[in-house]
Amino acid sequence: MNRYMVEVTISGVDPNQFETLAAKEQEVVAELTQTGFIEQIYVQNDLAGAYLIVKERDESYVREQFNRFPLSPYMTLKLVQLQTQS
């Protein structure tokens, strides 16, 4: 199983829709955290983006899971595959 750091940048979302979409987003985050896909989340102070550590077999599956997020049309993703240093 591979680990990825996913840098998420959010832009272009209507401020009037952000809270509604963010609430729905939390439901997806909770589900993906419970299944073990999401290991850690770090949110920027200005809420314009986040860094997530996820665990999955390949990059295409990671991108597929992020497409489930209600804010996905406003997201730019940058994935970095990580390796453990002993």
C-alpha cells in the first residue's frame, strides 16, 4: 500500500455556497477516514487549501476518491508519493 501527500488548493467557489458544500464535504471526509483511506488532514489557516496523507494502492484511485468531494470542481490536486524512512 502506498502513501501519498495530497496538496489541495480550493479556488473559484461562490462564498455563498462554500458552507453548504463544506458541510457535505465533511460527510465524505468522515467516511474516507473511517475506511482508513485518509490518515491525516492539515487545513490551511485561511481555509484555501489542505494537506492530506492518504493510503492507497495507486494515484488513479486517489484521484477517483477526491472526485467524490462536493468541492472537487473547485479543487486543484498535487499528489506526492511518500516512502517511509527507517
